[in-house]
Amino acid sequence: MQLFSALVGAAVLLATQVTAHMQLDYPAPFNASKNAYRKTAADPYLQYPYDCCGPNDRWQYPCRGYHKLLGTPQGAPTATWVAGSTANFNISGIGNHFGGSCQVGFSTDDGDTFRVATSYEGNCPHRDNGDGPDGQDFTFAVPKDIDTGVQLFAWIWYNREQEMNMNCAAVKIVAPTNAASNPTASNTATASPPEASTQTYQTVNGCTCHCESPVNITTCSCADCKGPSSKSRDVAFNSRPLMFVADNGNDCLTPHTTAELKYPDPGPDVVTGDGAYPLEPPTGACTPEEQLAKQAYDGNTGNDGHMGA
């Protein structure tokens, strides 16, 4: 009996590891365990792809329905970023699928549209850096003209298994100070903390970051980044393409197993991966209109704590 119980437990663990993946870690997404503003039990399915695991993991685009929390106490911002600055996000989980492709972007209209900030074509998550959050840090350029105030930040990942995952967080966008907007000044997300309480930390994207001690990437001000160019920040937010949506029943499919996604319209800021897999475009009904025309699941979720229609 003990052997049988052990085998059952191992099978359950294996199934969890196969189906569970990665999620946005910082900024803390809506109803995540690390979100200090949630009022209910944390959503246990944030790592899981769209409709992977039966009625308890059925969710809707966008944001698993959590964009409806924006403007409520549970939807308070979990990060503050300066328009036009270099910002950081990181991801974590128990299975990075040896990479994939992902995008980050923003919605300034309560989730009606999401526009691209940066596309990472391949090696997202960083395939050789474990399951995070350490080693799974990414930098990107916040669009210079994005509306200030509390906005939706989105991360969408395609993992070479024709699966989609999307997490969203509320972030506060503030206008740059005179120093931050000066072209000759270092591009920092916030003013540097006093020297006595900082140390230098090198992120995986090659930025020199000044962080509170002990190092915490969520409190870092970064400059001299090798990533997003200043030119990409100047592309008008409303002129950027919509974030790419596939693998959710809309008849648009990403590459399966042997290639990582090359976005059909990646926007002005593209980070190319390490070349471990070739990049291939999606197939099927993939125009912007077709991507949002339908999805596989339109009903309510199970009684598991995450949002319904």
C-alpha cells in the first residue's frame, strides 16, 4: 500500500511538472501569491497555459479575466515605472520548457487593446538559467509617450508546444523628471538610492544596476543597458502593433517543438535569442483581426478562485 501511494504521489507530481510552466513574477500579477493586494486565495493556475487542464484551468483572453480588477483595491499597482525608462520584469515557475518566445506590452484602455513594448524571439525564458526568478530577469524600454497613471502590463509566452500563457499586472506609469528626460543623462527607472545603501549588480541583459542591499531586482535603477535602444522608445505607443495572440482556439498556431516563434509584427524593439532553435512564423488565421475573432473557451471558470466571463 505504501508503494502504491508513493507511485500515485510521484505520478501526480510528474503530471503537475508536465503541465505547470512559468508565470510573471515581477511585477506581481493579479491574484498571485506575491501580490500584497489580493483579498482572496492566490490563483494556483497562473503558471498554466490556456485551457490546458480541464474546467479548473479555463480562462479567457485577456489577462485570465483579471483586468477587471484594475481600479479596485485588489488591482493596485505592484510596480512604478518612468515613461521612456529601462524597466525590468522577471518570471518564475517549475518548468521553463527550454525557452520559447514572449512579448511584453501595455494596455491603456482597460484591456481592450494591448500594444507591444518588446518582443523576445527565442530564449524566453532563458533556457539555461533554470526556473527563476533568479536568472530570469529581462529588461525592456517603456514607451516614452505612454499615458501616465495605472495601466495594464502584460506578458505573453509561447513555449514551442503550441500553448499560450498570459499574465497581467497593474503598474503605475509616471512622467520622467528633467534629469531622466535629459538625453545626456543616464536612463534610470528611478533616482539612484544613496551610495551608502546601494551595491552594483549586473543583470543578465548587461545593464549596470544600482540596487538596495541586499540585492533585489525589484528595487534596482538600471543604466548602460545593452538591450532596448533609445530609438525604440520614441515610437508612438498608439502606432505600435497589437500583442500577438495564438494557440487559444483562434485557429492561429505557433511552431511546434522544432522552432521558436518569429512574430509577424514584433514592433520596434526586438531581442533575438541565442539561435538554439530556428525562428519560424505562425500558421493559420493570424491577421490581427483573426487573432481576436474567437477563442476556445467563452464560459465561466470552475470554482477555483480565478475570474469568469
